[in-house]
Amino acid sequence: MDLNYYDALIAVADDCPTRSAVVPAPRGGKKTVATVQYELLADNPGILTQEDVLFETWLRRQEQPEPSEADRARLRAEFFARPQACLRASPLPKKYGWGLLFDEAGRVSLCPAGSAEYERLVTGDEPGVKILKAMRSRRT
């Protein structure tokens, strides 16, 4: 089953507390989900898919030694055997003002709210790019 998005922008949530992108900081000396996801996407723009980001975020937060390739494949299969929240629930577009732009191959890049590219995309001026809103933090 393919969990990736294609030719899509996950726009910041309507109740996002910031109007422009903010780099998430670790909390209590530990990297948060937002920090790990930001580092993955900032260091690998247009390389990782949603599935890669979800799995790598989980793996890096386990505080275990780097697994072998065989163990990594087994852990990934086990991880995706359970239902997973998509990146619409990520803290990056919910709280930190980062849009997530997916290309035709499902690879994701950060797209900061407030940037010219984000504004062009979110207004629907880019044909073929589906706009999806990040999930709200609170119910209305």
C-alpha cells in the first residue's frame, strides 16, 4: 500500500500560530518529532517520500544503535504494518509554518509559509498541484 502524496502541497493549518516558517527547536535536550522531521527535510530536499520521513522520524527517536540493512527493512515493514498518521498531522505545517511540497515522484521538500513560492502554490496558480490543508490542532 502506497501512503505517499504526489503533486501536492500540504498547506499550513488554518489555526497555525505563526504566519511564516519557524525552525523547531529541541525541547528538554531531546529532539522533538518536529525537529527530526525538519532536519530530515532540510538536509534532503526532494529526496525522501512521506513514508521515508515517517519511518526515519520514528527510528531516530528510538534512541537505539543504527540498525543493519536487514534489521532496517524488518523494522520498516513492522512500522507500516500498523496504521500511521500522514504528514498532514505533522507539527511542521500544524505549528511551525512549513508547507510540505510533493513532486510527481512523491518526494517531499519544505516550502516555508510567507515565501513567494508558497503563496503562488497555495493560491492554486500552479496547475496540477493539489492543495491539502494540514490538520487543525483544535476542533472548531
